[in-house]
Amino acid sequence: MMEQDPLSQLRDIHLPQPGGFWPPAPGWWILLFVAIALAVLVFVVIRRKRRKNQWLVTAKKELQRLEQTASADNEWFAALNRLLKQSARLRYPERVPESLSGEPWIRFLLETSPKDRVAQRPVVEAMVNSAWQPTPGCRPEDAIAFARVWLGGQKC
């Protein structure tokens, strides 16, 4: 027998089951791809900068080693000039600094130096000339101070 009341045949309202967290909505996929692309870009930029400035880190370590073995002989000043030329060659390859010597090398060091050039000229002249003179005319402390200033201003 069928009941006459059609409302009695209706079921109660059932809410749908909540969806799972997977698969995410399309907006989350886009956000994920943008975040990954941004992370890769930041990684590449940082890696390039580190590789580009690796010569500077190496030069500063060598300068520190030279500072510890500082002596007033022409071999030590020749090693310091070699370090500065190697650094200059890597930083300014278009100017071919490794072929410079004497007055052109002094001018190059002063042109690329970040601080007051007039006050440093006597130190640079004495440092460069001390590499070949039998008795150096420069104190190692002054030469190290100039080299530290010169390398400190070399940024890529």
C-alpha cells in the first residue's frame, strides 16, 4: 500500500563528501610552477655571481698568505705584483694588464684604485719598483694596505 503523502517519501538533505587535497585546483599548480621557476632563477643568479667573483675570493686568500709571509725583499714584492696582475687580468681582460710594467702598470693600478690616487702614488711606485730593485724602497705593510684597498674595490 502506498502512502498518500508524497513528502514522506523524500529523504533528508545530504551534504556532499568533502573533496580530498589531491588533485589540487589549477591555481595551486600555477603557483607551484611559478615558485619553482623563481627558485631556479634565484639559484642560477647566485651561482653566476659566485663564479664571477671566485677570483676575488682566491686573490684575497693569496693576499692574506702574502701578508703572513711579508718580508722586505724583491721576491716578495714580485709575488705581490704577480697577484695584482693576475687579478687585473681577470677583472679587466679587455685592457690586457698582464703586459704592463713600469709606469703604465703604475698608472693602471692608480686608475682602477677605488680611493684617493694622489696619496697612493708614492706607495704604488715604490711597490712596483721594489719588485726588481735589490733593496726595496717600500714597506710591506704599505704595499699590503694598497693591495687590500685595490682588491676591495674590485667588484663584478
